[in-house]
Amino acid sequence: MPPAPRPPRRPSGGPARAGAAGSRPPGGRGGRPARPEPPRTKDGRPIRISRNPIDRSGPRPDAQDRWVDEGPTGERPGPTRKRSSTKAVPEVDLAELVRLVGNKRAGVVGARLSDAAAAFAADRFPEARRLLKPLVEEAPDSGAVRELYGLTLYRLGRYREAAAQLEAFREVTGNSTEQHPVLADCYRAQRKFSRVDELWEELRESSPSAALVTEGRIVAAGALADRGRLADAIRLLEKGWKSPKRPAEHHLRRAYALADLYEKAGDLPRARATFGWVAGHAPDLADVTDRLRSLGR
């Protein structure tokens, strides 16, 4: 599911952390020591990667382990933007690594995990995968390792493998819902729609954050559309929807997905109005300007 980083602080008799997660550690584990400073680039900026790197929200073609995402209608790309506001690095919990691999190996594993996070943030996913594969074998119970490996495989389009890693992340973190949208998208790619529905229900009930629930809602709606249930998909995205005056990115992504479904359902006036609202706030969001132009505006 992060230029060469400054190596995280090595353990020296006591536990330490390196990493700046999107406000909380994987799985919400508590009782840990205070966090030291995160891995940084050469110019001192924190390294961040996306926790919820879902770049698509619409129906997908059926496929094998690797498939090409063709966007919400099977023809156009999904509502992607340059990933910035949701960038975060999974925690490198050196105290956990000491417990899992021993004091002698913890620093090495932590440094390699930080290197993998840097490669992920730079979209060097094959490199991240190469770095992470032996770490998963060495520290299979590390939530941070499982999480980042799952996200990397997801970016590489290896959805079955990504789902396995994110299920493992879920298990070792005590049923965290942090990566439910990505995990659901993996199952959606495999057309395992019952699992998508189950994960959406779990995420909806736990309501971890508005942005995370919105990502799950978009995936769940897309899975309904994949099954030809356009009306249900539209209802799911419309439920509780109000156009905010100052929309965040997750509001814009939800509106884009909704506009796409309106167009697919043949409701061109509402598609035009909704794409227009998105374009008015974020003309650089995916292909929204082109979509609006194609509808005659």
C-alpha cells in the first residue's frame, strides 16, 4: 500500500522509532515510546508516502493477476491527482523490530525499510519490492513491512499478492481498517465482490476518518457498478452528500466518481453539473476538464 533518506536512529540499548505516519502508527498500536524524528531527504524534508494510494474509482475490466486499469467507464482514467496531501510513511518501529529480529538486525532492517519507503515515494516500485521481499521473509510479523509491501504490490498491479500482504497487515495489527480501501480495491480487481462488500461494511462501521471512509465508499460504489448495479452505486455515493464550499481532496474524488456514474447512467445534466463543480475547484483533477468539454460545456 517515500532521494536517499537519512537512516533512522539505530537502537542503542533502548527502543526508538523512525517515521512519520499519517498521524498514527499502523494498526493503532499503543504503549510505545515517543517518536524520534522521521527519515528525511538530504535537504531535511520528511519522507512521505501515500497510505491510501487508490488512483481509480470506477469499473475495471476482468483480468488475471496483472491488469490495466482503464478507469471508471472502462475507457477513461480514474480521478487521480498528484499524490501530495495524503502522503505518509508507515511507522518504522525499531522497538518492534528488536523484538522480531533481535537487536543486532533491527537497525539494518529499519534502514532498509526506510530505503524502501523512499523508493515507494519516488514511484520506484520495482526497487521497493526488491528491498521489501527479504524483509517480509525476515520479519513477517512487522505491520510496517507487510503494509508497505502490500501497497507496493498494489502499485505494481499485482493484486492477488497485494491482497495477501494487506490481509497479513490486518492480522498482525489487530484488524486495523487503515488499508481497507486498498484491500477492497485489490479484491475488486479480482471480481471478488463479496469481499469488497464485507470490507466496506467493516470500514463504514468503524468510521476511522472521513477521507478513509470516502475512499472505501468510492471503491464499494465502483464494485456495484462493475456488477451492473448503477442505481445502487449512485445511491451509495449520493448518500449524505453535500457539496462543501471548501472541498478537500476526498470530496473532489467522490464527486468525480459520482459524475462518472451519472454519465454512464445517461443522466448527462447531472454529470455535467457535477463535473463542472469539480472542475471549478480542481481543474487539474484527472481528466475532469476533458470530461466536461465532452459533455458540451
